[in-house]
Amino acid sequence: MKVERLLAIIIKLLNKNRMTAKELAEEFEVSVRTVQRDIDSINMAGIPIVSYKGSNGGYGILEEYKISTGLFNDLEYELLLTTLEGVYKTYDDKQLKQIIEKLASIKVNDRKQHSPILLDFGGWGPTKKRTEKVNTIKKSIESNKVIAFQYIDTNGSYTEREIEPITLILKVNKWYVYSFCKLRNEYRLFKLGRMRNIKLTNQDIEQRENTDEYNFYHHDQKNVTLSLKFTHHALNQLEDYFEFDDLDFSEDGWIYLTETFPEDEWVYRMILSLGDQVEVLEPQHIRHIIKEKAKKICEKY
């Protein structure tokens, strides 16, 4: 097909400095005249291919249009491409895909080196609905329009919200959107997983005083310093929450940790998820909360 041949010619010229019409004709098994018409079509599409005369002549893409492969060594190039491909698994964006395709068309020393790192931000579950939410919020930011949705809080209560999105945030496989909330009349962070029935409205986002991007470590939640005691059977799960360098592997056979967290439902669920493999030593009010929650679990069975 002509379109496939045009794309193949572009990639050839990106990977080589110059090729003659004859070389291209032989490569794609077409006539020289067909190649010349293809070059005209590519130029009309906005990709600047020029003809060079002389013994080293031929067709080539303007150097200003190319990405310099000298910017990266083999490992740097592969790591950049791997990172973008990992993000693309959870952020299905047309522009991001185009960047990946452009990078993939570059030869860096024939790409003999492979990245020693595999990055995948896609999560374990289905991604279609998450991708739809991300794309709707992205469209809201680009079009300067308010979005409306139902939000479910940690108690399971629903509220109707209208927000003015500022920034999409991907952190530890979770998507958030930092926005101005019109219901609360303040800037807030929303978890995409708790947002339902997201709709783009016709309302324009108001021009407000600029605010700093959300900092995960500065919020109005109170913090609590936990002193925890684990069995060695908890190690498989502990690596999901903590760095092993922060753990104290005691001679008494237990593993200890003292760490500060925002006190919320996440902390309680994290402790409960470890079952009988963890004990809260301090503070006492957290011990009481976990005890009461465990009682309610037992009552269900």
C-alpha cells in the first residue's frame, strides 16, 4: 500500500543520511518515477525531504528535523524508550504514542544494547475505564472546561462534584487529579478510582490565582507515628509498603518498624491486611481501632 511505503521511506531516511531514488526504488520494488512522486507526497505532508546533488547525493531529511542520536548512548536511549512505553500502558495518549514511534525509528548504534529495566505502570486489573477517565480529564484541561462526576469518600458516601482540573498525577500505579473543587471552594486532590460518571461540561474554567502543584507530603491530615511488630511471614507483604532498610530485624526473631503516616483508613487497612502477622505496639488508640475493626470482621463470620 502507498501509505505503508511512504512511512517506510520516512523511516529509511531517518535511519540513513541519504538514499538515491534508485536505491529507494530497488528497496521497495517500484520505479524511480514512483519514488519521486512519493517524495513529493511526503513533502506535501510537511516532512522536509530535500535532494542533494553530487557523488554523495540523494534524498535526505533536513538535519533540523531529525532527532540527534548523539544525544543518547545505547542504554540511555533504551531506558527512555522503555519508560515511555511503560507509561503508555496506562496513559493511552496519541501524542505519547507518536513520540514512541519517532524514537523507535531511530538507530542508535543499531540498538544492540537493551535496557536492563522493564517499567510497567499499567496495574494488574483492566485499564479501559481508567484510560477513559484519564482521557476525559486530559481533554478537560486542554479545552479549559469543568468536569462533573460523583465522588465516593472513604465512608462510602456519594457527593456530586464539579471541578476545574489542573494536573493529572500518576503515583505508585494510582491516578489522581489535582483540581479546584467548586463544592468545597478549595484546591483538592481526587483519586480517579473514586470518581464515577465523569462528564465534560460546557462551563469554562475560571481564571484563578495560580497555585502550586499538589505536594503529597503537605496536607491537612494529622500524622501518627506507629510502632509495629511483624513476624517473618509478613516479609512478602512488607515489601509492598516499606523499604527493607527501614526494618529492624531483631535477635528476638521479630521485625520492628517505627514510621510516621497520615492517620486515615489506608493505615488501618494496611495493618489489617497483614492479619496475625503484625501487632501495633504504639499508640494505644490505634491498637484500640484495629481491635474494634477485627471484632466487626469476626462478627460477620
